[in-house]
Amino acid sequence: MVVWVLTPMEVLSALCRHRRQGNLDGDGFALAESRLDKLASRWNQVEAVSPVKEAAARLLRVHPLRAADALQLGAALVAVDHQPKKRAFVSLDEDLLEAARQEGLGAIRPG
């Protein structure tokens, strides 16, 4: 599994938001954070910021993406050296998945 270097912050942000909104109690938050840490110990991170920014800028010009989503997709393209054929890209966001499809990645919506 390969993720963008800022993915843990995006996930933590979502967890904190759900906790503040009352959708996640303290125990659930702790469990989710523990699972995030466990996943992070197993994945590889794309840390090449400049190439990802360049890819994201192009993606923003051609797809209806938000900045964070363009960075995620840009990181995926950098991770596969812009050779996306037969590579999986996983997201819950339909706009991001559609952009990934158009970029040649195998878009997967979990669950």
C-alpha cells in the first residue's frame, strides 16, 4: 500500500471531526487511531513533494478536484512513475475515482 505523506493528517482530521460531531465516542476514536497507526506502520509513503505538487497542478486544470484530492491522485501517479496501467487507486470519493479512471488507474470504491 502506498499513500501520500499527508494522508495520516487527513484521516486524523476526519476522526477528530466525527468525534466532535458525536459520531465517534472516546473509545471508538482511540480504536480508530490505533488502527490508523497499525496501517501506517505497514504502508509506504510518497514524500516527493515537488513532483506531487506539479502533478496535482495539472490534475486541477483537467479534473473537478479539490486541492487535497488532486494531491492524493498526484501522489499515486508519482508513485507509479506516471505509468498507471493496472494499478489500483482506492477512494470513497466518486469525483476522485472518476479522475483516477481518466488518468488510467484502476479505481476502486471499498465496501
